Amino acid sequence: MAALLLHQYEVSPFAAKVRRALRYKGLDFEVKNYRVADAGKIRKTISPTGKTPVLEDETGLVVDSTAILRHLDARYPAPPILPSSPADRAYAHIVEDWADESLFFYDLAMRSWPNNIDWLKRDVLSHDSGFMRWLLYRLLDGFVRKTGQTQGIGRKDRDTICAETAAHFDAIVDLLGDGPWLVGEHLSVADLAVASMCTVIERAEEAAALMQARPALLEWRERVDAATFPPGTAPEARAIT
Ligand SMILES: N[C@@H](CCC(=O)N[C@@H](CS)C(=O)NCC(=O)O)C(=O)O
């Protein structure tokens, strides 16, 4: 086994956040990709919550992208992804959590709309095949909508979701101001989490239009991509169609 093995659903923004951190730190790693049909196996073997990503190394298994980033920063401190000042560190943590726990549900809500859902299903089922893919393709719409409705954002109407997403994008631009990064002096967990979420949410055509209208947001995302993907490598999360 590789020294660092990332168990992942390849198209997950949380897995992308971890891959970006690993690359930023120049760490070699391998990935093990799972199918949606593997959900039961994941729960029994590597993740009691059933969620991925999970990082495996000689210390064991670390579940949850936020915990993984802190684990990596503790073991491989250079370059750091947590700001050094306690106030900036707290702020970066809050922005990261906002991306993971709020922005993610705008992504799910928008991509469950009829004009976007086919791309979401092709993304999510990219490793499934045969009968299970056929079945899951038919069940996924309902599952995604139910998840969004249970969380709450999925119960809002389209205009409200678009207006709130626009306000979120404006907040990202305002947070950047004239600086290169969202929080502190260098790239941090905040940039990794928000950029990873932007890269999936823009697969909703409404969000893509809102992003295109904000050049500062796109320039910042390009900056994060340049720092977190090896030279010459296309951002794979955007390349899967
Ligand atoms: N807070 C977790 C969220 C991870 C998460 O929601 N992963 C999704 C894939 S995008 C998952 O594993 N879902 C499977 C499930 O809910 O059973 C993290 O940051 O890692």
C-alpha cells in the first residue's frame, strides 16, 4: 500500500479538497475510487458514518476532509495550510466549514434541477456499471432532492437559491478584497474548501453564469488551481463530463 492512500468518491468536492491539499504539500499519494454501489462496504470497512473521503496512512484511518487536512498539516507542516495566527486560523476554519456545510447544499439544490440533474448523475455514477448503474441512475434524482429538502436549502424556490448563491459569490469576492487568498498571508484550508465547492457548483448552469459575471472569483480560483494541481495537469474535477 502507498504511504498515503485516499479512499474517495472521485467526483466529491470533499475528496477534491483533500487532493488539492496533498498536491500543494507535494505529497505522493494513491487513490482508491469507490462506486455508489459500494456504500454498504464503505460503512462496514473504512468509515462508520459511510462518508468519504478517508485517508489511510501508517497511523490508521482518518475520516472527514476537515480532519484529514489538519492531520496532514500536523504531519507535513510545510507548506502550511493553516494560518499561523489564532484569529486567522479560526476564521479559515469557519470559512472552510461554511463551504462544506452550506455552499455544498446550494450545489446539491441547483444540480438537482431538471436542466442540471443529468450531469450530476453522470458525475456521481462515473464508476458504477451494469444493473446497479441503471438502477441508481433512476433513484438518484429522488435521493438528491430528499437530501436537499431534509437539510432545508432544497425547499427554497429557484429565484431565492440563485439570489443567495449570488450573495455567497459576492461575499467570496469581498473577502478576497485586493489580496490573493481568502484568509491570511498564504493559501489555506479556506481556499481549498471554497475552490473545491466552486468547481462542482459551476456544473449548474445558473451558478456558472453567476461565476462568469465575477472575474475576481475566477481569477482567484485559477490561482488556487495553479497552486494545487501539478504543472500541466488539468483540474480533473472540471474535466469529467
Ligand atoms: N463532512 C464530510 C462530508 C463528506 C461527504 O458528505 N461525502 C459524501 C460524498 S460528496 C459521501 O460520502 N456521501 C455518502 C453518504 O452520505 O452515505 C467531509 O468533509 O469529508
